[in-house]
Amino acid sequence: MRNFPFRRARLGTVAVFALAGLLFWISFTVSRGNNIRTDDSLLQMSDLIRERERQNDTLESSAARLRSEVAALTERDSGTDPEQALRLDLTETAAGLRELTGPGLTVTLTDAPRDAEPLLPGVPEPTPNDLVIHQQDLQAVVNALWAGGAEGVRIMDQRLISTSAVRCVGNTLILQGQLYSPPYTITAVGPTDRLRAALDDSPALRNYQSYVAAYGLGWDVEEHEAVTLPGYEGSVALHHARPVGPRD
């Protein structure tokens, strides 16, 4: 969480160093003098993660194709009249399930260089936390675009819907089961003048702009006369928590 222009001295510095020492000790104990970075088990785990990601991509593509076939069969056999079909089309468009084309803009957020130095006089030396894009930065852009009248929003290559959640682990974005690294692109379809005004009026983004000026975090806004957002292709099924039944 940023608090520009100055950060108070962190009282937990000693605790952080103590924790780092503990982690080094545990690492040494576990490795027993071996180079754990090249341990076969870690390499196998990395290969397993990549394989699961490939499997997930394949399953997602297959599921999207099946949903498209089901939708086409449902439309063919439903017997709905043209007026009902139009209402359905408008509803699916508003929900983000249909392709959307119109004027809009793209916001690009980028980490600062790791060796960045203060760009303004009187600014303290940056910490690693000052030089990366955070979850609240992405959320601030998305919220501002919706507030500015966006008809649809896409982050990277994925369309957002009402159940989409922007989550970051470190500076890695997790969106609808996919992992992304910066630079991050956020594209919106809507009135460009209102979208720009909403970005300028956002207090959270004014705070972010302070870091852009101080340390060189990336910020770029590009307008489009016409841009196309794909329809959301993931599952729209809602899952709810249920109370646990009586134990036997």
C-alpha cells in the first residue's frame, strides 16, 4: 500500500531481518549443504505447474467451444420470436458475454526499473514496493473506467464481467484462472472524454501519478476511434457456500 510522498520508518525492520535469518537457517537445514535451487524435486514441481497450465488452457478452449455449441443449439430450438431474441442479445451484451465494439481507450501500467533513482528533489530512496504495480492500482483504473461510463472493460486478453475479481500475488496478476505479468493493459469501450476525466479525478490514481513522477512507474493512455472487446468465454455458473449437514 503506497503512502506518498514519504514513508515513515518501519518499526518492523528488525523483525524482517530476524525472519530472513530464520528462513536462511531453515533453507540450510533442509538443503543439508546442497544447492536447493537445482534440486530435482523443485524442477519436477516447476514442470508439473507448467503442464497443469497447459492442461487448463486446453480445457478452457474445449469448454468455450462446447458453450458456443450449446448456445447455438438453444437458440435454434428455443422458438423465440425476434423481439425476445433481441432482448436476449442486449442482455448478453450488457453482461459482457458478447463482442463489443466502439470508441475507447487503453491504459498501460508498467513497473519502474529495478535500479530506479528518485526523479524529484526531496524524494526518499525507493523501496522495492515503490517500484511495482499493485493490486490497488489495477483496481483503481478499472473502477475509474466504470465510473466514467465504460460499456465494457478488458484486462490483458480477458473481458471483465460482474463476477470478475482483480487479484495480485506480489506483482503477478491472477485473473479468472490465468497468470499475467506487467506491463498490464486495461482497455475500455465508452466515451473517451468521460473515461479520461474519470481517470484524472480518481484520488487513488492521483496517488499513483505521484509515484510515476517520483520513480518512473509506467503510465500511458491511448485513445481509440474504435476498439473491439471479445465476449467473456469463461463459466458463468455461480457457486454458493452451503451449510454443513449434521454429522453422522
